[in-house]
Amino acid sequence: RGGGGGGGGASEAARRNGALQSSRCLSLASDMLNIRLFEEVRERLSLVYDIRLAWAPFEVYSAGLVTIEFSPAPDDASIAAATAAVQRTLKEALEGGFTAEEFERAKVPLVGAMRDAVGS
């Protein structure tokens, strides 16, 4: 790479690689949370019709936006129960981490997308 030998290019490349690695890790974590929320709140507890977590990285800041959307029955008790289950599930993930099975299930689409990107 061009430059006056100040090493700025190398440090910029390292910063970009670090940001890319962080982005991939956060994407994988959001996929694992999606799996956990879907299986716990929808499948096991049957508290919602649908649930999804979305993570959107910001390009300018080293941050992002996480949203969780879910569709419980339209009554106060169902909304409260679903909200409590989502909060409990998130807390368990934060405190206990993810299982090897969740990791394996979440990485398959990510690896496939990366292979597709490299192949095209």
C-alpha cells in the first residue's frame, strides 16, 4: 500500500479488521439470541406468535441498534408474560452464555454467506 512509511495504512487496516471481526461476532451473537428467544418464548412457552431480534451496526459509530419484536396475544396478561420471558431469556444468555448447539446452528448460515461472498 502506498504511503510515506508512517505505518498509518497498517494501523487503519488493523482497525478495519478489528471492526469486521467485532461485526461478525455480534452478528453471530444476535443469531444465537434469535434461536434462544424463538425456542424459549415461542416454542416452549407458547407466549408469542412470532419473535425476532435484529442487530443493525452503525457505520459511523462503534455501536449499533438491537431491537426485539414479538407478537403476544393482545391482552395485558399475555404482554406482561411475554415481556418477562424475553427479559429472563436475555438475562440467562448474558449470565450463562450460549450452548455449543446454538453456536453450531447460528454459524452455518454465516459461514455459507461468507463462502458465497468469496465465490462471487
